[in-house]
Amino acid sequence: MAKLPTLRSRQRGVTAIMTGLMAVVLFAFGGLVLDLGHLYIAKSELQNAADAAALAGAKELNHTAAGVTAAVNKAIAIAAQHRYNFSSTLNITIANIRVGSCPNAGNANAFGRPGTRAPTCTFVPASSITSNALAAGMSFLEVDSGTQNLNTYLMRVAGAAYNTTATAGYAVAGRFETMVTPIGVCAVDPANRTSQYTHSNGQTELVELGFRRGVTYNLFQLNPLASGPSDPYLINPVDAYPNTCDPNHSSANFTAPFICTGSSVVLGSGTGKVYTNTGMTASLDSSLNSRFDDFKSPSVCDPTSAPPDTNIREYRCHPNSALDPACTNSATDTTPTDWMEPGASTLPNREFVETVLNKPTYALPPGPTGITFDKYGPLWSYGPAYHTDGSSPPKAGTPYSTSDANGSNMYHNAAGVNFFDTSGAGYPGSVGTGFSGGTPPPAPYNQTSGKYFKAPSASHPGVVNRRILHIVIVDCRSAPVGPNSCATMDVVGIGRFFMQLKADFSGGPNRYLDAEFAGLIDPVPPSDIRLYR
């Protein structure tokens, strides 16, 4: 009789089967440890190489085609000094490199990178930069290592699909240039950076290079070298003195993107020399007007790199004649009548420079030889005048209040004139709710609702203080030295000027760039080069 198999005999060989099955699982888990560790190390090596190459290359960018070429060569050389996958050399070419005007590419490169980040701008292949015009404004360098395949060690046990894995390094480096708009205007009093004026009631007022905070200046009227109103100077935005000046870099086409963003690379401090160009092409007004959410032709501004302000309400003067396009009769536009001189018969209309020996007469006191109240135009739309602090040389002290101003003769040679409407519907008594620009004194600009406020379109998110222009103030006591497109001038300061309304350079005597002086910058906003991933 045959012996029946027992349960134990039926289980013979199970251990071998289980060992084989478990080996596959163990190898797979081992692969997670070994191969993922290998992938992590290789990723770090490629990222370090991309970072180093982008930083080194970005230092060579100077908004010229030659600068882009130098940046590409430097990035390729630095990348080749790095190893990945333990011993492999990272060899990249110009095809791995792009340039842009902001750190966030809105369009993917050949390797499908980067992911979505905001705000974005369009990056272009470095190989496409064949002229200085194409290089203008390109201050960021993108380096992509390219997708690198790595052989796995244990994960391949799980199947052929796991024989290789891939990783890459991606980096963008560059600079947001010094935030100085490449426009130059003449100092009213270049010999005195700050001075103090004491009004008849004993209150002091800070005066900076002859400019008064809270007062509007038509920047087309501030060149005392001409026999009449003259253009502001156009500053070469990329050639820093004493380096060689390329006259093409002072052209309207080249400087337009820099005027859009309000940036340049030539001044690290508030003094020194700059290369200037006489004349202001009509089309450049569109580069300034991006701050009012106006991007119509011929504007070259990109809303992502040159966004509008958070408040685009224009503050226009009251018309003294139909021939003055800067002023308005429209009840829908904000004029000085909304916050200035309640019930008076002579309302401010527009600031005109009255010339004595071809120089603007903004010197205090505002007596018979100076401008009278009705000529000032909108006052304090961005902020008030300031007292001095009692130091020598004087510095900004406390801001004026509307009652301080109304009790003085600071804008008129006769006492008893109320300059500001202090009723609830007049000059603002508090900063608008949610205003993101710090805690400035109340003013029409820093309102967030009501008649003094207008938001940009939803598709163009605004940035606070975009209407502030950091403008080069030059010493015009001597004529520029050198050829017109590369003439040198001495810088005595950088001023903050608030655009009250859109610029108009269309020609004739009515060209205007009306801006309220808001003080000198000290120190100048610095430029830097950093990584953006």
C-alpha cells in the first residue's frame, strides 16, 4: 500500500520559492536606497554646476551682444569644471543657455523647464542675441544642464523600464539693476545738497538741491542751459564712466526698456559722472506711461517686468486755457480743486518755470520774483513738505501737516491763503486701508478707494510706488563735455519724482513730464547678482 504524503512533505521547496520572491522585493527596496541615493547625489552635482555657471555668466551681462557672448563662454567654461555621476564632465553648449529681462521664464526651454512661476517674462536663446538692440534689458542668464541619464544598479531587477533614470540642474542668475531711471534733470541749486528755509511764521522747510518736497515740476522746464524750455537728458543706462561709451547705448530704442522698468546699471552712488545724450524722443513717453497701465503702441514695456502702479489715478491741473493739454475741464478727473484752496477764486492750474538768466526761480521765498500760488499746480499729491531736523547740514525732520501749511506763506507771498481743504471731503486725513507702501503721511496717492484712487486692470497686477521715478540730478552750471551722444556730466544726487499724470512728449511747447519732488535717495538702491531657481 502506497504511503500518503504528509502535510510537511507537501511544503518541501517552499523556502526556495519564497526566497526567490523575497529577493526580488529586497532588490527593489535596495534599489530605492542605492539608486535613489545615486540620483540625489547626481542631481546635487548637476544643480551645483548650473548654479555656478549661471552666476559666473551673469556677471558678464552688460546689455550688449558682446556681453551675452562673454556670459555664454564663461558659463560653458565653469560648467566644464564640474563633475557629476562621480566622474562625468558636464559639457554644455550655447543651446543650454537663454537670457531674459526677469528671473522667471514664462516659456519653457528645449528641456521643458522651468515650471510656472510669476511674474514671468519671455526668455530667448542666447544664440539669438546678434545685436546690441536685442541684448538691451537682458540681465538674467538661464543655464540648463540638459537631462542626464543615469544607469541604475538594483532597480533594473524590477524590469527594463527601470534600467535608467534621469535628472538635471536648472538655474537662473542675474541682477535687478540699480533702480535709477536713465533720465537726467538739472539741479536747481547744485551747490547745496540740503538747505533750510525759515518761513515768516518760524516754520522751517527742507530744500534739497533747490527742490521742494510736495511741489510739482515739469521736467521739460529744468534745463537752464537752453534759451527756453529744453529736454531732460537721456542717460546712457549701461556704460559706466570711465568705461568706454558706445553712442548707440544712448539712443531712444536702446534706453526705452530701461525707462520702462526704471532701472540702469551705471550708478552705485548718488554722485559721480554719467554719459548723457541731448534730446528726448517722443516715443519714450510710452515707456513712462506703463506706470498708468498704458501699454499701447509704441510702448515696448512688458507688464510683467514693467507693471503699472497700484493706483493709476491721474492728478491733473485745473485749466488756465484750452491750449494746455496737461490740464482738464472734465469733472471725472481729479484736479487740485478736490483738495486745495477751498472757495478761492484763483485755483492752481499748472506749474510754469519763470526764468531769470535761464534758470528756474524756485528759490525761496516765493515772493514777487518767484512763482505765485496759482502757478504751482497740484501740491502734495504724493506727500507733504518737510521741516528740517535742526542738524547741520539740515536733514528731513517731521512732515508738514495741512494746518502747518495753511498757517504759513510757503506758497504765496501774502499771508492768509488756505492752500489745502481740510474738510472731510478735501485733503485725506489718513492712509487708505490696506495700503502696502509702509506708513507714509496721508496723501491722495496712498488712498485705496474713493475719488483719489483707481486700480489697474485685473490682468496687470499693480506694484506700489511704480509712479516714483528715481531720476539723475546733474550739475548744469557747466555744459556737457564730449560728443552729444556720449557727453559727460557731474551727478549731484538722485531724486524721487512722483508722476502725477501720463507723460506727453509729442512736441511743441506743451510737452510735459509733470512730477512731484519727494526727496533725495540716500543711499542709492544697490544692484546685485543672485540666484533664482
